[in-house]
Amino acid sequence: MGQTGREQPPSTGVQRFQAALARGGWPHQAQELPQTTRRASDAAAAIGCRVEQIVKSLVFRGRRSGRPLLVVASGANRVDEAVLGALAGEPVEKPDADYVRQRTGYVIGGVPPIGHAEPLLTFIDADLLRFDELWAAAGSPNAVFRLTPAELVAMTGGQVVRIA
């Protein structure tokens, strides 16, 4: 709520993400929170869930091809870049914030699992499948949405792998 008592409109990133959900026929709704959800621990504290239930959307770049890769990982896990490189067929690296924004359309900390500026080869952390409920970024560093592991797989078309 703003000072006038009226709700503020969603940020541009959240609007873009919500439009991507609608295009896919997904009924989910982004929730903008007053505190940051940029880090998995911040998101878990704000939502009141376990950090393992937070979906981190991490963008990597193929070192030879420059191709963007998306890993949606459990908030408690660290991505094994050697495993990711083997899956991608080339070594990978973490890109800078400008690359992430250019390729996804979103800022780091707000990258959702879908609705990117271009198609991304996507890998899903198998550890996420053990939960009934997950929470993922929804287009800004303080927006999230709730989904199930089955919905995450269906939305992204990602390959489920052991990546941690």
C-alpha cells in the first residue's frame, strides 16, 4: 500500500512475468513483498518456508558458444558447474548482470523460471521434486509465486538432473 492507501501497480518485470504466465495458460499470481527476496534465505524468511523450497533461477553462459543456460535449483544447493558443463557440452561460467538482463529481460534476484527475452536451455535441480510446494522469483527482487514441482517441469520444459 502506498501513502494514499491504494495498492501500487506491479513493477514492469512482474507485469512481464504475469503476461508470460497468462500466455502459457498458467493461473498463478505473482506476490510482491515489502522485503527483498533476492537471496534464497531472504525469500524463505519472507515467505515462511524452508530455503530448500525456494527455486533459484541461475543463468550461466557457455564459454565457447556464449549460449545462455538456465538452472532452476533448490535454494539450499550450489550448482556444480562441472556437471552443468558436461550437460551443456561445453564449459560454463557465471555471466555478469548485464548479460543476465539482456538474455532474460530480468535483473539478477528477480529472474523467474519462464518468460525470458529468448529461449533458454533449462535444467531443473532434481532435489526440487521432493516438495509439495515451491516458491520462485516472479520478475523482480521482491516478487515470488507459488507452484508445484510438476508445474515447474511443465512450465519450463526443463530437463530434471542432479546438478548440486
